[in-house]
Amino acid sequence: MECGKQYRGRLAPSPTGFLHLGHAATFWAAFARAREHGGVLIFRNEDLDGQRCRPEFVQAMAADLHWYGIEWQEGPDVGGEYGPYVQSERHELYLNAWRELLVGGWIYPCTCSRKELAESASAPHDDNDEPVYPGTCRNQRATTASPGGLNWRFRVPDGERVEFVDGRLGAQSFVAGQDFGDFVVWRRDDVPAYQLAVVVDDAAMRVTEVVRGEDLLRSTARQILLQRALGLETPEYFHCDLMKDHCGVRLAKRHDALSLQKLRNEGVSPERAREMAGAIFAPFTPEK
Ligand code: GLU
């Protein structure tokens, strides 16, 4: 981070289920890093996946994180200079970015109907990352002035190495076209894809460091390419270790046993929940 620049971090949960201890541990790391740097933490509701987002999860995610002991200075509940902090209310910003990518010749319409198109509104975590796109529609020409009705892909520079230094994991390197292919930036149902929305928002909200799970490392490489194409600054990245259950399986929202809701309902205290997370999640043992 440049000298003199205020640290701005973010929590970016999607309301597609109840948050569990694994999320809480990652968000705690984001909270701790913002606090260590005397910075600001933003809460952003990433609710673009209309099929999976539900109002009860929106309400629960903020309440559960507050209960756990995490505080933020900007967000849907507290306001702030860079709102709205709800992605479904930021359509115009994403549309401007889509136009810029179109004018720059970075994107093309794709008529393939693949399962991953349906999934692109959500972040592709390692266990559901998409296969490299074979490039079937790469030479299709754009003839519309608005994105709706077609899927749009970002043309990655094949063979180019995307490198960055992660705050926890050190030097990272991915090869475009091998580690990931042309990815969707806009869906035919007129929903911006996760990759585009997150890049636009991190820049618009002046985020200086992105703290999130290491299953999004490959997406960081995709996002760096988008930042370059849009002329945006690349923030720092800090990818956290993922919490696994006793069988070594990554905790997912379906692991209800460790959901913050369930722990709360069972009368577990926030201190105890933080201890439980700390016991499994060593790198950022929360303070008692
Ligand atoms: N909203 C995304 C998710 O819950 C996280 C995105 C990010 O941190 O960049 O998977």
C-alpha cells in the first residue's frame, strides 16, 4: 500500500446461505487487519445471484457477524460515502464498466449455453471453478449497445502470466488461457457476473486490501486482468487459509452444524464461537 493512503478493507458476503465459522474466521482476519492498520472496514452485500440469494440470509449475515464481534464503518446498515453497499443497487456502475470493456475490444458475446454461465453470478470457489472455455465464440462480433440478452466473455491474453504477491502466501503466478480461460462478465439475463462486479466495487469503494479465502486465488488473477483493461488500480491481496471439517472437507454454507445461526440458537457465546474458530483456524486466533 502506498504511504499515507488510508487502509480500506471489505467484507463481501453473499446471502446464499447462513454464514458458518469458516466465513467468520476469514471475516475476522479482514476485521483484524483493518484494525491493525487503523483503517476502515466496509460491509458489502453481494446479492447478484438472484436464484440463490434470500432475504432471510441478508438479514442473518449482518446480524451474525455483529454477534460474532465484527464491526464495520461503512455498509448498508451504517451508510458511507461510497454506497450503495448492495450490489443489486449498483447496476449502472457495472453497465459503465461493460461499455468500457466493449469499446476497448476486451469482450465478446457468447452464445454457448453452458452450466457455468448460469453460475457466473457467484464467485467460483476452487471446488466449483469453471473449466477453461474452449473459445468457441471468440470471434463473434459485438453488434449491440446493451449487454442484456447475450452472455459476454472477457478475452484473456493466452499464455500471459499474471503475477501478484499475496500478503500471506507470497508470490503467485497464473497463466491466462491455461489456469483459467475467457470468463463471463455479463449474463444474458442482464446480471453482471461476480468477476466484473467485484472489480468495479473494490475500485469504486477505494479498497486497498482484499482479504478473502484462498479458494479465490485464481479469481484474483482474472480480476487483475479486468483491472488492467479498465485502467483501475490493483489492491493488495491477502488470502486466508480455509477452515476444514474433521474429514478435511472445506466448510461450506451447507455445514449447518457450524453455522453462526445454529451456534447462537444453541446458546453458545460469541467468545466461545471465536475460540472454536481459533482452535481450527490457527493463523488468526481471535482475541478472547
Ligand atoms: N461474495 C463472494 C462470496 O461470498 C466473495 C467475493 C470476494 O471476497 O471477492 O463468495
